[in-house]
Amino acid sequence: MRFSSIGSGSEGNGTLIAYGDTLLLLDCGFSAKETVRRLREKGIEPEQLTAILVTHEHADHIKGVSVMSSRYNIPVYLTWGTFCCKPLQQRPLVESLVTIITPHDIFVVGSIEVQPVPVPHDAREPTQFVFSASQWRIGVLTDVGSITSHITNVYKDCDALLLECNHDLELLMNGPYPQSLKRRVAGDFGHLNNQQSAQLLKSIYSERLQQLVITHVSQKNNALDRVKDALVGAVGCCSDWIQIADQKTGIEWQVLTRKERIIEEVSL
Ligand SMILES: [Zn+2]
Ligand SMILES: [Zn+2]
């Protein structure tokens, strides 16, 4: 199983999850043209995509979905609440390409099993996802205002975790955003700050976690050394182990390797 990001942050998001012939794009927050350019940077042609999954209707997750889906005939999976949002009313999806998902029901796309996770965020019916194939589990968690016990339970036992570390609370509060936006971002339906992400990581951390990738980092209200300090402080990991998916290029393909798992299994 492997994954990559074509970009992560408030200006656009897209995560690639692949296993066998199945290739999923999670969110499409760039224009179609820009999405294709970024996919090609990762060695992918849009025709290769099995499906696009959408977490919620904010522009940084949905901008290119309708055009990409109709132009390249790509199925789209999303909740009813997301499907009914204004941007998708204005630029509708092709109905025959839409599958409405239930945030509590696992579904399968090709050879990948997908577990949606309902999350507190200021959208209509936002979900995040855990992807499974063979023995592997990849968790993706962004755009979350507060950690629920359900989130903590579902994201245990991941081999790879792509985790939002949106802002540093002190930098946000002293930063350039207007008060109303500061309240929104820091609120229970906004985004995770470094300390919240560190707390979550501590509660789900296990030997099984091979790869940790920080995502959706605010360019105005955070600093990478603060992110790393918070995470290293929480779980005592090596700071070099923590990877970043940034706004400009995301992250290169990461492969979950059998070798490390075999070593783990032998040591059990
Ligand atoms: Zn977002
Ligand atoms: Zn959002």
C-alpha cells in the first residue's frame, strides 16, 4: 500500500492512496488544470484514478471535483450533506458518477476498504477516512476542531497517519487573522492546534505506526519547529521521523514496506 500528497493546506488539498490497481484521490482542492499538473508530478495521469473521495465542502477540498469527475469520468464518493452543499449545487456532479456514503458505514472501492469517520468541523456532514488493504491501514485526519473518543478509537493501529497540525495557538492568537476567524479556527468545529494533535498522537501511538506525516499546516499561524516540538514532546519520537506534506508539493510517494512488518511479527 502506498500514499502521496499533491499538496496540503488552506489553499488546496489532495491525497493519493493506492493498492494494486486501485488509486484513490482524497479531496480535490485545486482547479482541474492544477490538479492534473500536480498528479503528473507524482507520475499519475487522471485517467488512472479509480475514484475521488470528498471529506467536506470547503473550497480547499472540493474546488476541482466536479470538473475532474466529469472530464475524466471519475466516480465520486461523498456524504449526503456534502453532496447538498452550495458549491456542488452551482457546479453539479454528474449524477451517475456519484455514490452517497454513510459516515458510519465501511465501503469498498476496488481493492481498498474505506472507513469514514464523522468529525466535528464547520461543514454540513464532514468525514475523514481510514483506508485498509491487505494488512495495512492508513489514517487521514484533517479539518477537525476537537478530538472525540470515536476518533481516538478508529485511528488506533494505523501503519501510516497523515495528521493535521494546523496552528500553534499562541501564533494564531498573536497573528494577522481577524478576531472572528481566530475564534473559528481555534473553536471546537475549526482546526487542530499542535497540542491537540500531539495529545491525539499520544493516545493512539504504537509500534505499528511506521510513517507520520504532518498535514494542513497553516502558513501564517504555525512553525515547523513548534509542530515537531509538540509531537516529540508527546511521544518521544525522533524529530527526523516526522514528515511534512506541504502546500506547494505535498509529499512524494511513501510505501508501506513488508520488511518492517516482518521484523515486527518475528519480535512478537
Ligand atoms: Zn481544509
Ligand atoms: Zn474545512
